[in-house]
Amino acid sequence: MITRMPTESPALGDDLALLGLLQLVSPALPIGAFAWSQGLESAFELGWVSDEASLGEWLAGVLDDGLAHCDLPALAGLYTAWEHGDAEAIAEWDVWLAANRETAELAAEDSRLGASLARLLGSLERLPDSGMLPPDAGYVTLFAWTARMRGVTQRQALLGFAWAWLENQLAVACKALPLGHTAAQRLVERLRPALVVAVDLALELDDDELGPALPGLAMASALHETQYSRLFRS
């Protein structure tokens, strides 16, 4: 796999790059991310997460054992692969990510968000050249392309991705738990430094250290497939 070491962007510090990142991670981006909870709704139903404290522990665990060891290093690798025009590495990372989606719902989330983002980019005439994008590319693959195309730096792309994940998870909690927005902001304050630590770790790990270690999330996601009453698709 291609290196994930930090690389420079030709648009480093550019205002348009920052705005492009904000656009990419905005909850208003019409790709349907709000419909997915990544197993969190099932954790509520099972009683594993029931308040601010347990939610903070759940999110910190998913960030450390999941994003930092899977999505974020893959995003870094994909960014570098897009930067070098390496279609083989792009396809390899895309397949690797798909293989690490442990349930049907987690796999569906990645593929459907990817398809939605691809349709949006197509309507904006911002898709990559033919032959560079893998068939049915996942969300992280399209996110990496969009960030690189917008001139966002690699590190900022990872931070933006992690921020979007945290914001979405807290939005899920505010809808499905008796958790107020002030409590959600307390969790943001608590976990913002952890996002930076996760990005640092993702950029340092070797390939043989990658892969999520989230049996609880996998069980919650699998059980969610047959949950009787639910608000979210995962």
C-alpha cells in the first residue's frame, strides 16, 4: 500500500480549500449521512449507552479502536494515491475498506454514501477522470478525492472527516437519547483533542497495524438489522 506520510498540497492555506472542506463535512451536504447511526442506535436500545458519560466512553472507544486504525489511515493512503494518480493503490484501499465493514449495514452505509457523493460530484462536474475511480467506490474513497481536488491538505482532510463523524454521532444521540444540545457540546469539548490524537496515530501506523477492533460495535450493528423500532438505517 502507498505511504500515508503527510504531503503538501498546492493550495495549502488557501481560503477556497478551507471553504471546500467545510462544504464537504457540512451536515447539509445532500448525501444522506444523517440517516445512519453506525450501530449507535442499537447501543441505545441495548442499554449499553444511556447518558452523556456512557456516550462519551463509546465515542472515545470507536474513535481510538475504529477510526484511528481504519478509516483515517485509509483516507490518508487514498489522499496520497489520488495525489500521485495511482489507480491501483486507490482500488486497493477501497477494497480493503470494504473488507473491514463487519456487517451488512456498515457495508451499505459506506457504499450508499459513496454512491450519493459520486452522484453529487457528477452533477457538479467534479468526478475524477475515467478509469481512476473504482467501481462502486465507497464513501472514504470519494471523500479523499474531493478533499484532494478541493486543495485541502491531507491532515486537514483527516481532521474534517473525524469532525464530521463526531458531529453525526452526536446528532444521532440528540435525536434518540434524552441528551440535550448543551451536553453534546460538552462532549465536543471533551473529544476535540482526541480527534487530533487519532489523526496523529493514523498517520504513524504501519500497514500491519491497521484494522478496527470493535466487537461491541459490530454486535450492535448486526443486532440493529432486526431491531423492531428504529429511526436510523444502521
